[in-house]
Amino acid sequence: MIKATDLYIGYSVSGRPYAGVDRGRKTAERPYAGIDPDRARGAASQEPYLPSAISGPLNFTYANGQCVMLRGRNGSGKTTLMKTIAGLLKPLSGTIETGGLAILVPTRIPKVKGFTVGDFIRTGMLAESGAFRKLDNDSENRIAEAIRMMELEDLVQKDLGRISDGEFQKACIATALTRRANVLMLDEPTAFLDVENRIMVLGTLQRLAHETATTIIFSTHDIHDGALYSDSVLTL
């Protein structure tokens, strides 16, 4: 589940994001709720760190298990919204409720040769266990479950440099699944993929949302294919 109420998103005039959100909290507070909306939209001011809103006010609610397509022109705030939901940026004002952990899945990271798919998926647990700790049985079970959900059993021992871009996207999603987030977000996960891999990734996202009751949000400029594999559309 995800719910936004009177949400304004953006950066400071200096270009520096507001950081420091406690990612463990289920509700983002309203740290800038007192800001006048006209000033929040970037009205002229000499203050160097006056918030400059990219989009808002945003009001939406999506239930568990929905696959949501996020669309909008370049610069409309798609990436900023996902970073705000994930707790990487503070909202300028308004509230976000996710009912649990919200993760922005990396989709533009290199495929490192000499690193297997299984090794890569295991890195999803490092945020909880630490780099040098041995994984416990629960962690190992979560890794195995993520591999099964993403249908990667046949690729676990394969080198990352020998799998397709679409298969690598599925491995990226699997790393996030190991953390059992309530909301998963992907920023243009089908960019630069061929038609076959694009359809495969989008179909996987919708199936995953329905099977795990996870709310999944993905941004895309491919409106036609995105609409075929989403349950709702959020337009900025």
C-alpha cells in the first residue's frame, strides 16, 4: 500500500537534495509543512536553500498488489518522486505512507564479469547483515525465495557478463525482493531493452505484484507496453 497526501516534491534552489529521512519509519513527516505553496514552487528569493518544488500537490492511494505505471514528460519529477518515496529525499511538504519498507531498485548498474547471478542476488542482504557477516538460515531462505519468484534457477551459476539485459533486470529485482519490501520502485527498467526483453520484464513486474501483494511502481516513456502490464497509471 502507498498513500500520498498533499505531497510536494523537489530540491533546494542550490540543487542539493534534502536528505536524512529515517528510512525505517512507515510515515514521512511534514518537515516543510509551513512553507507557503508559492514559495515552494520556486518563487524568486535570495535564500540559497529555499525549496523548489518539481511537482505537487500529489494525492494518490494504491493498494497492496497493484502494479502502477508512472508516466510524465522529462523533468516532471518521476525519479524525484520515487526517491522521495524510498526515503532518499525528504518531501517539501505533505505525507507519504508505505506501510513498511520502500525500495528503489537500481536499474542502471554495470554487469561485472566474474560475478555470478547468485552472488549478485546475495548482495541484497548486505544492507541488513553487513559485508562480512555470515548469512543466517532466514537470509538464505529469502535469497532462494527471490530466485524462485524471478524464475532465475537456471541462471544462478551463470556469469553476469553472459546473461541478457532483461535477465539482469530480473536479477536486480531479485536483490530487492530479498529485503521483503512493501513497495518496490523501478526507474525506467525497460530503457534500452529490445522488444522481447521489455515485454518479459514488464510481465514479470505485474506478476510479482499480484503474487506477493507488493505495490510496484515503474516509470516509463513506453506508454503502450506499460499500459498493457499495469493495473493503474500515475501521471505527473
